[in-house]
Amino acid sequence: MSTITPETQIDSGHNDDPSSNYLTSSSGFMSWAFTLDHKRIGVMYLVGIFGSFFLGGVLALLLRLHLLVPNGLFGDWVSLDRYNQLFTLHGAVMTFLFIIPSIPAALGNFVLPLMVGAKDVAFPRMNLASFHLWVFGAIFFLIALVTTGLDTGWTFYTPYSIETQTNVIAATIGAFILGFSSIFTGLNFIVTVNTMRPPGMTWFKMPLFMWAIYATAIIQILATPILGITLLLLMGERILGIGIFDPSMGGDPVLFQHFFWFYSHPAVYIMILPAMGIMSELMSVYSRKPIFGYTFIAYSSIAIALLGFLVWGHHMFVSGQSPMAAVIFSGLTFSVSIPSAIKVFNWTATMYKGNINLATPMCYALSFIFLFTIGGLTGLFLGALATDIHLHDTYFVVAHFHYVMMGGTVIAFVGGLYHWWPKIFGVMYNEFFGRLFCAVVFFGFNLTFLPQFVMGSRGMPRRYATYVDEYQIYHVLSTIGALTLGIGMVGAIAVLVISLFNGRKAPANPWGAATLEWTCTSPPPYYNFAHAPHVGSPYDYSDLKYDARIGGYVKDPNASKTTPPDQH
């Protein structure tokens, strides 16, 4: 395999002192805004993504507070139109600006080249362009937010998205630009994995996080252009009246749904596959055991990526498609659950008889298994034709989606961030408060969304600003849970931010992981590795020994494995 050379990086003014790291190699706004260093780009993505998460979270809390009473807590201040804009922008911001880019663009950008043992991604300039495109796409969403808003739902369904007077054009332009950012990121990762692995790192010696990012990149490249074309057609329909979605001109509004979900259901796996990759790393490292069923987990990532393209029709069981098509899509929906279940069973088997370290990242990993399993099992009810007809467009769908996306992707993202935080910034955080806020998040999340399964099964429609009195108890519980969840998330992020100021210096390998990123210093030097790293099994911990002097693990082939003390 070829490796990238330092000449590929052209940042001017960085410090070539080998003792410096990527954070101190250069300073100033321009050195960050136009850097080609994958690590700095990952950190900038992290800041932007958390800004989007905060905006989407505030919109969600406003929605839940409004629903505290049957006729709306805010009364006339939140009109029905404004309520539609709140939930639309919450969904669009959380989906396009936060969840889709969260793990690949932030953690993937930082970690993947280090895992490969390379000095950067294959195309550093394209990597920087992908971030700049993300920023421009976010700006267009903000334009929609501060002008006339957006009230179509995050799916932009026609014919309403053609007729509404809100700023659909700005939002669709933003989503279109974000699509290019996603494609650039996926292309970069595929080329990096294919061409820059070091000698000895065969496909089945890659960390499973790399397998997950690779499968995600395949979806990004193949599915995202469909969204771009669909949004262009929608803009053409609004501006030029071309008629492709207008029945009066021979068009079909349901065609938009086919186009949209042909991208958007694979996009669900753009969101969840990287989270599954994080889970594979956390389960093995904090159980002190090689991952169980490595090959099955690796192939299941590819299977999910491919099967995800075949199930878009289960979003449209009530749209008038033929009974035969509905039966086929229902069967395919059940089939895509198989590779996901393989992963969950193998993660559980990895923990069996393991020496489990309940550090904060592992607490999030255990939360993921519980929450994602609920999300997956409730998806079976929505994949079955008879029950989906009753549950379609109810709060049951809202709860299912959030158990998979929030309980799955976001929980894994935070767990992965806690796992790699010492590597990214070179500091350790407070373990007690990290675990405490993980428990708060877990409790608040379940209190928010478990009642929604009940009220959805009892017929409460989603996206309604008012409701009848019989559903109030569920909304009250859900709102209390949302406030608790918000406190937990703010606390979890605060623990990390505070560590930047008073956290003790992190060793190179605080967790005893065996992947290559833990062989360089924390934080990594500008060019990642002073020498080509030695490639071994990514899940062999037999030659790692805990060194109490540095508070981390070191290589010692002659030493037996020791158990680290509880981190505080």
C-alpha cells in the first residue's frame, strides 16, 4: 500500500518541531479555516455539528413545552403555522446538519487516517472543501430560519412544498449543498481506505470502525446524488412549474416520495452504520476481549449498506402502492434487520466473561444496546403491513425513529467522543460526572420517548399542535423527560469542555486499545506518526500492560495483562 507523504500537506507556517502537536503547530483564524490537516478539519466539524445540535435541541424543547397542555402552553404566540415551522426546522437541522455528518465528518475525519497509520486523508483539499460546503449549506438553512421559515416537514413532500409561501428554496439549496459535502467526504474515505493502508493491514485486519465508515461512504456516494436530483426537480417545480410532481400537468406527487425515500432510507444507515462502528470499538476495548465474530460484523456492515437501498417503499405503505409491492417491501424490511441483529448479538457475546471496565464510553455503549434494541424491535411493527396502517403518522413512528437515531447514533457519537477525547485534545475528563450525566441522559431519553409509543399506539397523530385531554399525561411525561434529557446532554458536553481547562494530561493510550491511533502521542503530532506504525491485530490486547506512573497502557510483550484502576 502507498502512504501519503508530508509534501501532500501544504499548510504554511506550521511548526516542524517534533514535540509540537496539531493544536500548537500554527495559530490564527486562517491557519484553521484553510487548514489541510484532517485533525483540525475534524475539530471544526465537531464545533459546527454541536452548534447545530444545540439549535435543533432548543427547537425540540420548545415543541415539547408547547405540548405540555392540550391547547398549547404558548397559546397564540405559537400559531399552528409557527408550530409547523418549529418541527420542520428541528427535523431538518437535526437530520441534515447534525446526525448525517456527525460521526463520519467529525470523528471519522479525525480518527480514520490515524487508524490507517497515514499522515492524512487521500485528498486533503477535497476534505477542506467538504467542510466549507457544510458551512455554506448551514448558512442557507439559517436563511430559511430567519426569513419566512419552513413548514413542509423535513421531507419536503409535494404538493405542499410547491404551494407553501415559506422559504423552501433556501432550505433545498442548503440540503443540495450539504449533499455535495457528504459525497466529498465519502469519496475521500473510500480512496483513503483503498490506497493508504500500511503494509500488513489487510481488509480483515482493519478496525471495524473503518469497515463501518467504508460502508457508509458507499451509501453516501451512491444515494446522495438521488437526493440532489430530487431537490433540483423540486426547485424547478416551484420556480418554472415543470409539472413533474403536478397531477394537473401529468405529474405524480407520489413520485417525489419514491425519489426522496430512495435516498433517505439509505441515509438512515449513513446515520447508524458509523455508530455501529464505534460500538464495535468500545465493546472490545472496555471488555478487554477481542471482538466476537469479527468477520460477521464486517460483512454485516456491507450487507446493511446494500440492503438499505431496497426497502424505501416501507415508508409508503399507505400511499396507494400495489399490494404486491407492499408485501415485497415488507419482506425486505424484515431482511435488513438480520445484519443489525448479528451486530447486537456479537457485541453481547464480546462482553461475555470479559473484564468489563465501566468507564464513561462503556456506559454509553451499554445504553446504546438497550436503546437501539428497542428502536429495532419497534421497527418490526412498522415493517408489518397490518400494524403499520394503524401506526403510520402517529407518535409511535416518532418514538421509533428517535430510539434509532437519538438512542442509537447520538448516544454512540457521545460515547465515541468520550473515548477519543483524550486523543483529540490530550486531556482526561472527570469520570464520575461523565457517568453521572450518562445516567441522566439515559433516564431522560426513556422518559421522553417510551410514553410516545403508548400514545401513538392509542392513535395520537404526530405533528399536531393540539390534542384531546386523554393524551395529556403522556405529553407531560414526555416533556419532563425532554427537559431531563436536555440537562443530561448539556452536562455531558460541559464535562468535556471543562476538561480542556483543568483536565490532567492524557497518556498516549489511556484505555488500553490496540488500534493504531493509540500508538501516537495525545494529542497527535502534526504529521501523526514520526515512524511507520507496526500493524498487528486491532483487537489483541495481550501485549499491553497498565502503567500506573503514566495512567495509561504501554507495550510490554513480557508482561501479563493487568486491570486498570477505576478512572476518576
